[in-house]
Amino acid sequence: LLVGETGEGKSFIGNLLVGREAFKSSDQSGSVTQDCSKESGTDANLNVEFHVIDSVGLFDTAKSQTQVHEIMAGVAELGVTG
């Protein structure tokens, strides 16, 4: 689960972890991620599948804190299956 402030590179790190551009990211500091999402990757050395959950930024520049809290509350549902 990637958690941090808006513009800190959570989606970029998620893309590095899964080995492809799975999460929309930008080199600007503004808000890009609109909702939480989950992608899978595989560790080629261990042949193990893993999941990465990208989240909206804390203190998101495009959402109220109430909206951010509601979105983050839904993260648990994404993690249930993996």
C-alpha cells in the first residue's frame, strides 16, 4: 500500500515495483491519482506474485479531506483479495 502526500511519487514507485506503467503518474507536484487502484507484479527471482495498491495523496490538492478519507476507507476492500 503506497501512502503519502500528493505529488510525492507514489504512482511512480508503484510503476517501478510492478515493472510497467500501471499507474498514471506525472513529474508535477499536483494531484494525478483520483482513486485507489491495485495492480499485480511478479518477482522473477522468487516467482512470487505481489500486489501494489496506489492511493490518493494525503492533503490532495483537488479533493476535500473528507473525500480523501472516504476514498482511503475503501482501500481495505482492495487488499482483501491479495
